[in-house]
Amino acid sequence: MLIYKEGEAYKVTVFRRSGLRRKLKPETYLLQEENGNLFMNTGFRIDVSYNEATDVLTFSPNGDYVRVKPQPGHPTEE
């Protein structure tokens, strides 16, 4: 999972394995806010919450995600 800012919007990219070859396929969704609540629409509404104290994102119903510290030389590090 990759979360990033593009302009004024935040986007979430998830990587799924599909097909016989189990090739990774990225799917990107817009992180939206409605009445103070964050969600993304994947065809279903996935609610998102963030616990700043523990730096954990929770996606309902998919569970918790903890931030990974970038490794030196890793392509996501800029």
C-alpha cells in the first residue's frame, strides 16, 4: 500500500495479485472526506481512520497498517 499527496488530494494505491501468473496490479483510489470522516470508494465504501499517537492507519474492514521506515537506496526515498 502506498499513500501519497497529489496536488491538494491524497491518494491510496493498493497492489493486488491477480490472474494465473499472480502479477501485481496497482489500483489507486482517492482518499475523501465527508462530515469529518475519511473514506475511499473502491466500489464499496472503505472507512479510514488515523491514530497519530501510534502512527497507524485503520481501514474498515481490512485492518491496521503501520508506516514502514524507508530503507536507504529504496526507490520510494526521495
